[in-house]
Amino acid sequence: MTVRRGKKRANLRDVARAAEVSVATVSRVLNTPDVVQAETRRRVEAAMAELHFVRSAAARAINTGRSKILGALIPTLDNAIFASTIDAIESRLGDFGLSLVVATTGEDPEVEARKAQGLLDIGVEGLFLSGITHHDTLHALIEHTAVPAVVISYYDANYHLPTIGYDNREAGRIALAHLVGLGHRRIAVVHNPAEHNDRTRERLAGFESAPADVVLTRFESALTVAGGARAAAMALASGAPFDAFLCASDVQALGVLFELQRAGIAVPEAVSVMGLHDLPSAAVTAPRLSTVHLPAEEMGRRAAEAMADWVENEVPARPICLPTALKIRESTRRRGG
Amino acid sequence: MTVRRGKKRANLRDVARAAEVSVATVSRVLNTPDVVQAETRRRVEAAMAELHFVRSAAARAINTGRSKILGALIPTLDNAIFASTIDAIESRLGDFGLSLVVATTGEDPEVEARKAQGLLDIGVEGLFLSGITHHDTLHALIEHTAVPAVVISYYDANYHLPTIGYDNREAGRIALAHLVGLGHRRIAVVHNPAEHNDRTRERLAGFESAPADVVLTRFESALTVAGGARAAAMALASGAPFDAFLCASDVQALGVLFELQRAGIAVPEAVSVMGLHDLPSAAVTAPRLSTVHLPAEEMGRRAAEAMADWVENEVPARPICLPTALKIRESTRRRGG
DNA sequence: GTGAAAGCGCTAACAC
DNA sequence: GTGTTAGCGCTTTCAC
């Protein structure tokens, strides 16, 4: 069934007829205007305006083999973590005339594989993936369709797909080292479930670089502000004394900050709190959050550029490792200092 | 598995040839499987699997006139405000086999109009718009193309496009009334620029419902946590005494909370802080934020459903006004109480 | 139940 | 510079 909404819209032939030229000429003013005589072009443009002509993306795509649409698979949008990256990807892609459709996976590999199929069904030319942990089906899909795919938020030069991100383990190490350097020994580690999340797994591995006299106690909860608060409450309820809270993400660190304040525990006087990510709001909390900066925005931009180069010029993306940086603010202090 | 030579992927004809049937039959097993004889269908399905057949969305779209893609124009993704709504839209749309491509406008009407054109160029079947303030070009575009468009985050039954949202002015009124009912008279209003933002404008209008003896002083800054903090700092620096901070959005309220804490001003003992939106984290702050709940998620769901009904069954969306609700938590208290 | 064939709206040779 | 025309991959009558 062909759906006709209101007045059927004008097509190339209609414009050609109105401008008294051939469809080829109309197509030319659309694609290579400078090759058309000025006067002819003017007539065609007038006709297009008159008829409110909008070229059919589908027909265009079927001929060029290009949809100009890319797909991104991310765990969730409802969380500041991916927002700035997606924002950067979308914005940079726009500079190349490319669009982005984002699909959320809820961190479920099966959902991810299913949505990837859906993305391919609508004709995306390339895929942005988060991390390297994926369902076999997705891997097979990428291999069979040979669709350009780049991994973000993770760096591993040896992965079979190009990774454009940062070294999560190193970031974890830096955060841990900062705390240890401050003399903290009894550390509460707050993190989200790592089962399907390799970024978290790597950060936790980085935390494990602690010297033998440092005691790490893990508290796991959801990757939300509320989750962080809950984890802090669990740590407090455990009765164990902690010098510092080390969070696998700023989002949870925010929750930890709130919960400690609620409990009347002064940060950083009584306990230090360390984040990891450097969300925009991390610089504004009270106290301002010490954290490890992750170049989320630049990563998005670089990933978009690499993808554009891939789909436009057939240059496959290459791994990029972006540097992270320690941000010492107010939420961490020398033990007993 | 047969590896195809060249980069060309299998098409209907290839599958038909492999299964020794006609393209029509292959098309049938794709669209109306039950009308095909079981054995034939089995052969076709085997051939499709063997060739890793993926039907071309473009070719499909050109025939059906349907792209199954919708577009959303939102100010930004880098801000919790739209995230849950977009998340809900995307998710609900998925239930109807529809995809979403989101474009960010940075709250610039010209950018919005340009991106809307871009969305139409890639063939979206419908548009989600934020608020009712748009560039003339966009209005003209919507009228000429007759593309289904629904407005979210706003409610106005008389607007020429269906609005699915809430009454921002009423929400503002509720927030203000709560503060006034608590005995507050000197109120610092923290808000983002309202120039291109009718939601904000309406909320401010709601604030103006204050009795004559209430004094409202406005502090404008960016719609971010940092912006809220900055506005609070300005209010504090002004030297004027305030009973309460009334924020046009929770995002800014978070910043206000942080700044007040930094300044050593107890909330709600010394001053009340009122938000508007009820972000997930509002329930976790210290103190927990009193606010007016905006049904962001339900709005996204309802908007998606209305849009699906529109593009699938040609029933135009109708305005929906979702109720807001006062959430009294810990950040507001009776004056001197 | 299945096949043949006519398009859908556009691009890209190739001709003039 | 411009026109003619053959497809692109699929859906959809309409025969059989």
C-alpha cells in the first residue's frame, strides 16, 4: 500500500516538466549546479521552489548506494556519561552531511545485537559501538555485512575493530594512585555492575594496581546518582572505617557526595572522594570533585571524523588512544591533613 | 558459508536465483510469509541465510513510501532534561518498528530549521519538536511538506500543531505557590535565557502569579549545573536577603544547592530551594530537592504512540496535557520554621 | 501458490 | 549543455 498524505509531493519529473527541461538537468542542478547554464538553473530552481520539491532520500540512496546515515549503539541516553559524546558525534557528523540514529541497548548484548540489525535494516552505513563486549551475533553481523564499525570509550589496538577512546585501566590506575599518594589505605570502591561493561572492568583492574597495604572494599550498584548514594550508604552501614571513596564513574561519585553529606561526614576532611570521568558538573559540586578527565567530547569528534573518512573515502578507521588527565579539586585531601 | 566475491551484497534476485524461485516469491516470504508454501519458504529462507541477505531499506522505502524513520529536534542532548524523554521516545518507537534520528539545535531557531530540512532530506516521516517557538522557515517547511509533526514539552490546545506535554505555566505556579505557602516572600528566581525558550517563558509567567507582597528577583544564567551555581553566587553577591531560591529547572537547582553549601548557607534552615522538573537525581541530593514533577518519560511514550498512530494509520496526533505534581522533599521549609 | 513485469524517484552513462 | 535512457532493489498488480 502506498501511503499518500495530502497532496502527493512533486518529483523530479514534475519539476522537469514545469521548468521545461529534462530530468537529467534537474538532477544536475541538484548535484552539480555549476555544470548547468545559469539561466536554465534559475528556471529549474524556480520550479523546485514553486512545487516545494524535496528530493527522495530513498531514491537517491538506491542509486548512490549511500544513505548518509550512521548508527550508534549506546547503553543509555538517560545518563550524562554518553550525552556529550553523542552530542559531539552528531555535531561533527553534520559537518560531513551525515546523520546519526542512536539506539539504546540498556547494556544488554542481545538487545544490542537486535538493534544493530534494526539499524542495518534502515540502511546505516556505519556503526558506533560502545566497548568491546558484544554478542556473537553482532560480531557475525559486522563481519558478514562488512559494515564500517568503530568502538568508542575503549582503547585496544589489537581489537579486531578500530577502537577510538582512552585507556580505562590507566585512568583507574591514575585515580587509585592519587588516593594512595594522599596516604589513603582503606578504600571503598564504588562501581556499577561490570558483567557486560568492559570499561568498568578495566577501571576496576586499574584500581587493583594498589600496593599490598591498601585495602579495597567493593560496593556495587547502579550507574546512577541514586546508585552511588546507595553504595555509599552500604559502605557506611558496613561499619568499616574508610579513608576514601574511589568511584568508577563521576555519576556515582555525585551520589556518594550527597550520601556522605546526608550522613554528616565531611569531605574531604573526614574522607576523600574520587571520581572518574570529569563530567561538566564535577567542577561545580560542593566540594568540587577530584577526578580523572576522560576526553568524551574529543573522542566523539575524532570518532565521527574517522567514520566520515571511512564511509566517504573508504579509509578504514585506525585506533586512537586519547590521553586522560588527573583533575585534583577539593574532594580529596591528604589523610589526616 | 559461501563467500561472495566483490563487495556487492546479495539482493532479492540473488536469493531468488539461489532458491530457484522468482523475486516475487522472495518478496512474499519477506512481507507475507504465510501466503507462501512452507517448503518454498524454507528454501528461500535457507538461501537468504546462506547469502547473508539484508533487504535494502532504500529500495523498500522507494516502493512503500515509508522510511520508518522519525526525527527529533531538541536543544541539546548534553543535559539530563531531554535525555529521559528521548530515551522513552526511542524505546516506544521501537515497539512499532520505527527508528529515531535526533538532531540538536543548540536552541537556535535557524539551526533548527536547517536541521529539520536535513532530516526531511534523509526521509523522515515525522518530526518531534520542542516547544512552539520556531523559525518561519520551519513552519513553512512543515506546511508545504505536510510532514506529521508533534510538539513536546509544551501544551497549548490551540497551537496549529498538536502539543503533547504539560502546562509549564501551571508548573511554575505550583512551585511558586508552595514557596509562598511556606511563608517565603523574598524569592530569588534562577532561570535560563528565555529568548528562544517558551517552556522557560511559561514557567516564569507562572512564577509571576505571586501575591503583591512577594518580591521576585531574577538571576539568569545557562541551563547547566554550573549555570545554577553561578546564578546563586550572583544572588549571594547582590547582598539582598532571600527566603528562597525558585529555579526554573532542576538542573540549575542542583547548582544552587552546591553553591549554597559552598557558601555555608544551610538548606532548608536558612533558605529554601525549589526545583522544577523532578530529575531522577533530585530525589537523592542532600537535602533532597523539593520540586514539581514533569512526566518526561510518559510524555515521550505518549508522543511516540501518537506519532506511530499518525504515520502508520494516518490518524493525526491530538493535544495531550499531562499532569504535573508537587513533590515536597527536604529542600523547602516554612520560613523561620 | 507462484511468476512476469511494471514501476517507485532518482543517478549516471552516453549521445547529441 | 542538455536530453535519453538504462538501471538501482524492491513491491505489487495481474496472470496463470
